[in-house]
Amino acid sequence: MSVHTASYYAATANDDTRHPQLSEDLNVDVCVIGGGFTGISSALHLAERGYDVVLLEGERVGWGASGRNGGQICTAYNKSMATIEKLVGKDGAQAMWQVELDSKEMIRERVERHNIDCDLRWGYLHAAAKPSHMTWVNDTHDEWQRYGYTDTAVYDKQQLEEHLQSKIYHGALWEKNAGHLHPLNYALGLARAAKEAGVRIFEDTRALSLEKGSTVSVKTDKGSVRAKFLVAAGNAYLGNMIPKLHRRVMPVGSFIIATEPLGAERASALIPNNDAVSCTNNIVDYYRLSVDGRMLFGGRANYSGYEPADLFAAVRPRMLNVFPQLADARLDYAWGGNLAITLDRLPHVGSLEGNIFFAHGYSGHGVAHTGICGKLIAQAIAGTAEQFDVMAKIRHQPFPGGPIRMPMLALGMMYYKMRDFLS
Ligand SMILES: Cc1cc2nc3c(=O)[nH]c(=O)nc-3n(C[C@H](O)[C@H](O)[C@H](O)COP(=O)(O)OP(=O)(O)OC[C@H]3O[C@@H](n4cnc5c(N)ncnc54)[C@H](O)[C@@H]3O)c2cc1C
């Protein structure tokens, strides 16, 4: 039986429900592949609309990125709204902004409705890593104001030091309506809600092959599912099962360490308002406090496909660069996982063959965008899909490089590291 990657989240998971392995042949409306936020959200919304839904997870619910991430609920996309306007026009960009607002509202609403115990907190700091990055801070603030997003503030260096006990930044953009949560407990809570809504969840059940047609047929080790619709929600872990999707995303490793509990006073001195924080570098540091007063510090993206042999040693220097005062803090956990990026860093959402729906490649914004994409997939299957259509309009290019795409991406990564260093 599969287990979760050893992490702070696995150690503090508050629901140990095991779902059975599929060992029969089923005939249903929708088969969802993947038990992360995207898959569970699609399944939940579909079941609420009355569809008969089966969800297949190769490992455990929340085993992938959804149960391992930084828990940061980010605003907007990994591209400016001005860039998005160029891709989908002004109205399309407005629709995508609404998707963005709805995505965070959905987290708030689901947590409340299903009583999900996942340490949800609001407040977010985008800390300027270089003096020149204050231009991004000011421009982003102004752009968001134009989109009617006004619960924000720009801090200069001195003001920021009241909100973050680090000397290395040059100011920040603060926002009220982004934040953080315990991602594994959120995933487990959503799965409980999906099960209560009628979704049949199977763990240790990898979809091994897919036969397309007016009904799709999915084979697993000990069973099979025939369905009118398929939702492919395997993100960075789907592999080459659907080649057209595989070429559009690239798995990227990201790594997190967790200190020992620091004590309430020491922890809250570091981030007095308990905001989530990320920096403005291309290679992003992201961090926050856990509910028991640990520093959860993530960073050091890896595009080569290899996990560093010593994750503690790989991430700790980045944490000490921000918080040298944590030099004496014991490290209790270190873990990593794969997220998926697209070439243009916008989520890849769409359908294939009329009855295969997908959303993946959230490019670091998946905690917020997965939930809403699940809902949009459910709407698309039900035939009411305006927002889905706008997102699906973005023309995504495949990653260049064929079989050598990973080394090429590692080279690209070195370029971004150099830009962080030089800018
Ligand atoms: C270390 C780390 C830190 C991150 N930090 C943040 C953050 O702070 N904020 C943020 O917004 N995003 C963050 N992300 C990204 C975010 O976690 C993802 O975008 C999001 O969780 C994707 O959810 P998903 O459901 O699409 O994919 P996943 O959660 O990866 O789920 C996919 C699931 O599909 C299953 N699967 C794949 N293929 C098959 C198959 N053939 N059969 C059955 N099952 C299959 C896998 O086992 C897996 O459980 C981070 C990611 C990582 C790894």
C-alpha cells in the first residue's frame, strides 16, 4: 500500500481514511484520473451535479503536489494581466481575472461548507529581492487596482521590516486576499466531501492505459472503468499516458524544509501577521509559519529531474540567507515533489476528442487555480462553459527539445539563476 512522502504535512495529517483498490469492471458517467486538488475538485463538482463519478489515484489521495506544496494561495497568474490581455483580449482577461477571484473564494467556501480543518489563514507578502524589483511591486499594485482588486498595500523597506523580520528585502506588495493552508489536510477534507457527495475513490489504482472513443476505457491492474467522459488530472505525475498533454507541460522539482517548533514568541516575531511570503526572484523562495510555529521554507526549483541527495543542505542556506537568526533552529523535515509548468506559465486547460477534459501546468499557482479548474471542467462536461472556453483559448506551445527537453530546461534554469544574480 502506498504511503505519503515523509513531510511535516504527512506527520500532521488529520484523516487516515484508506480508499480501496479497484478490483472490478465499472461503467460510469465520468472517470477522473488523479487524486490531487484538480481531480478531487472535478469529481466533487461533477457528483454535486448528479454525475456518477469514479476517481482513480495511483498512490494515495493527496500523494502528489497537492499534499506536499508550500500551501501558498497566490493571487493572479504567473504572467501579468497585460500579457494575458494580449493573449485573450480585454474581455477574456477580465473573465480570467474573475476565475482568479473565484478560485480563492472557492477555497474559503469549501473549507467552511465541509468544515475542513486545514489551518487556513489570509494575508500575503510579495517581497522585493532587488531594489529594481520595486518596479514590479508598484506596477503589479497598479494593475490589480485597475482590475478592482484593492485590498493591497505597497511597503517600503522600513515598513516591511514591521511585517517581516528579515533585512534582505527592499519593500513588498501586501495583499489581504491571498494566504496559506495545510495542503494535505485540505486535500483530504475535499476528498471526504467528494466521497460524501457520492464519488467512488480508489487508491493504489494507477490508470495503465486508455482507449479513446465515444466512451473511454481505462485499464488498471485489477479492474477497468468505462466512462462517457474522462478527466485527466495527473499534472506532473501523469507521464506520457496522453502524449498531446505530455508535451505541453514540464515537471519541475521544488523542495521544502520545516524547522522544529520555534515557540510562539519567536515564530510570530519572524512574520508578525502570519502572512505567507514569497520573493520576486525567478527562482522563488516561498515560506510561512505552520500552526505549531515552525518555519516552512521552500525554494530551489530543480528542472533537471533529479532530487538533491541532501534536501536539508540544499534548502537551509536559502532560509539562512533570509533569516540568519534561525541558524540554531533544528530542522525536522525536508521533502520535495513535482509541479508542472507550461512554456508560457499559464495553466493549460482544454479538451481532446470531445470527451477527454484536462487542466494542468499551473506553474506554481496550483493551490488556488486547481479548485476552480475542477469546477470549470465540471461545467464544461455539463455544457455550460464560458470561463472554461476563455482559458481553453490560450494557445499553448509544446516544450522544444523532444527527448533532450529536460537538459534544455536545466540550461534555461541556469539562465534565470544568472538573471536573479545580475538584476
Ligand atoms: C514542493 C512543492 C511546493 C509547491 N508550492 C506551491 C505553493 O505554495 N502554491 C501553489 O499555488 N502551488 C504550489 N505548488 C504546486 C501545486 O502543488 C500544484 O500546482 C497542485 O497541487 C497540482 O494539483 P493537481 O491535482 O493538478 O496535481 P497533483 O496534486 O500532483 O495530483 C496528481 C495526482 O495524479 C496521480 N496520478 C498521475 N498519473 C496517474 C495515473 N495514471 N493513474 C492514477 N493516478 C495518477 C498522482 O499520483 C497524483 O496524486 C507546489 C508544488 C510542489 C511540488
